[in-house]
Amino acid sequence: MKLKLAYFGSPDFSARFLEKILTDNDLKKLISVEFVVTQPDKPAGRKQILTPTPVKQSAKKHSLEVFEIENLKTEDSLKIENLKLKIKTSDLCLVYAYSLIISKDLLDLPKYGFWCIHPSLLPKYRGTSPIATALINGDKETGVTIFKMDEKIDHGPIIAQEKIEILPQDMRPDLEKKLTDLAFNLFKKTILVKDSLCFQPQKHNLATYSKLLKKQDGFIDFENLKLKIKNSPEELYNLFRGLYPWPGIWTILPNGKRLKITGMNFNHQNSILNITYVQLEGKKQVDFNTFNKAYKVFS
């Protein structure tokens, strides 16, 4: 009999994972994805067009039932009750980048509980932005942890864990893709032995945390930006890698215009950082040399 699975997630890399589950020939023999839980449609782009999450788009493509939940505590009670009934009939709930805290009354409903895929080597970098944090800190390795969820954030016992090298040229989207592929292969191996798993408690005294990324995290005062380019180029490059493409590194020029750094490269042998592309507020992206010849703000 196939394992009845409910999937919780929202962003593009979570949708990539869902697609892999739904299209893998081996897993299709073992798992039936019954429904998906994701965030509601949100305005996106300059025109603020109401847009479904990538996970919802993937689910609809495969004709799966979708629950759109903004907040599990304040959502319409009838919707939550219907969700609870669906979860109760599931064998396993799998969570990858869903971002909402799931209450204990839900966690206890499925036969195998809730498993969460976390893109770090827990207990390192619990929280919402472990991939960005690893890049910002200049880490040389990271990984994926599958753990059984409890009522605390990224706190439950570890089911499986695997490492991966962070390459010097990896940006956040690169690492998201690599970690998602690693997570899928790890999940596939783990689900085969689901009835004989060993649950390893985390070393909570070693826990570190990542924070929710905000637009302001990418802001660097203009004079400070110039100093960082000169005096701490690798640190600035790592910040760029972690914050790319959003919120990105940005500054306010002396003329009051917002400038976003959209491209950088770093030579690790001689520690030289080059800005390659920028985007001035209200303008299209241009190469940095063209911009600087016109505005002459970087000496």
C-alpha cells in the first residue's frame, strides 16, 4: 500500500522538490501525494500582480488539492478543521520551506508525524535563512537535515543528514538547487527504511540561528560600501552571494538615488573584488564600467 503524503511548502526550490517526488518513477510506486499546503497568492513584480506560490503552481499542474493557509492560528476555523481531517488521514506530512509554525495538535495527527527538510547541518542555522547565512559567513560546507518536527523551531530529532561542499562561486540560487537535489536523494533513501529509523536528538547546546531576511539587510551606506570594496572585499562578496538576488546589496548614492549591485566577482588568489553590473533606481541593469563613466561616483 502506498504511503499517503501531505506536502507543505511555498518557494521555487520547494516546488522543485515536489516535482521530483511527483515524477520519480521509483517513488511513485511508494508514495501518493494527497494534497499540498502553501501560502496564499501574493502580489509580485512592479505591477503587483496576484501570483500563486511556485508550490501551488506545481500542485495545480498535477491536479492536487491545495490548502492556502496564511496563519494556522488565525485562519478561518472551518478551513483549519478541514485541514486537520485531511492530515489525520495522511501517513506522513513533509515540510520544506513552508515558514509557518505548526502546532502540536497537528504534529501528532499523521502516523509518522511531520518530517521537515532543513537546508543546513542542524543544529547549525536553525530558522528561516540557513542557506543565505552559510554563504554570508563564508562557510566551506553545509548540508541537509531531515528531522521529525516538534513544537519548537527546527528542534526535533534528526532522521538523516548529509553534507555538501560550498564552492567559491556558489550564489544562493545555486546552493538552493544543489541542496534540494541532495535533500531529494536523502529523502528517497530514508523513506525506504521508514519503519526502522533511528531518531538522534540534536545537540541543542550547539544550536545557532538564522534570521528572516528583510530588504534593509542589503543596505550599505555609500561611503561604507566603498570602504568594504577596498578593505574587506571577500566579506562583501560573501554578503552579496547570500543576499542574491533578493534583497541584494544596495546603497543610496550622494544624489539620493538607490543603486543595487546586481553582479560581482571575486578573485580569491589576489583578493580583488569587481562589481560587474548595477541597476540604478528607475533604470535597467547596466555593466558597472558604463555606469561609472556616466556618474563617476566610484573612485
